[in-house]
Amino acid sequence: MTLLGMRQFARGLTVSVLIPLLGMSPSLRAQTHVVSPADLQRAAVAATTARQHNLETINGFLSSPPMEKALVTAGVDPAQVKTAVSALSDQELARLAARSEKIQADFAAGRLSDRDLLIVVLCLVALIVIIVAVR
């Protein structure tokens, strides 16, 4: 038998022994996932629900009469702002929704004047435009 024949025989023998050993490995058969598919689905549903709630909060804020008036006064198209809001990430959207709720509460309580609301609107629009432009 030549040296080449012996190498081929050794390779064939190695493969013949290793394949069944790997196929019968208990660690491969007993493989479990750390996170179950049901947990993944629940997390995805929760994230989607939170994003939808934040979008509704911000769009409700932008659709309120004082906000629409402030946007028109600032020369900003409300439809463009709403489109830009939908492009924000989940974290940015959550922060903006929290700010929107606080501003609405302050305005309803009389702590913000129309001038203050206009300044806040301009800052929010600038923030949204900057975030969308950076992407």
C-alpha cells in the first residue's frame, strides 16, 4: 500500500468513526433554548403594543387644536411631522411620548401659555427632524 493510499484510508476511517459519534452526542439531542418561542412572541407583542400606544399618544398630541395651531404658526406641515414620527426608533418614540404627555398635562393645567407651547412645538419638530436626518 502506498503512502497516498494509507492517507485516504485514514481519512475514510476517521470520518466513518466521527460522524456516528457526533450524531449520537447527548448534548446535540438534548439541546434546549434559553428563551421559549412563546416568551419571544409575548415580548414581540408587548413591544408592538408599546410602540402603537406611543405613536397614538404623539399623534393625538400633534392633532390637538393648540398643537395644530402652533404648527401652522411655525410654518410646519403636520403631516410631515407625523410621517417623521413614525420613522423614530422605539426608544426615541417612548421618550417623545412621555414628553408629549407631560406637555399636554402642563397645558391643560394652565402652566403653559400659547407662546410656551409654540416654543415647545418648535423644539419637538427640530428634535424629530434631527433624529430622522441622522439616520
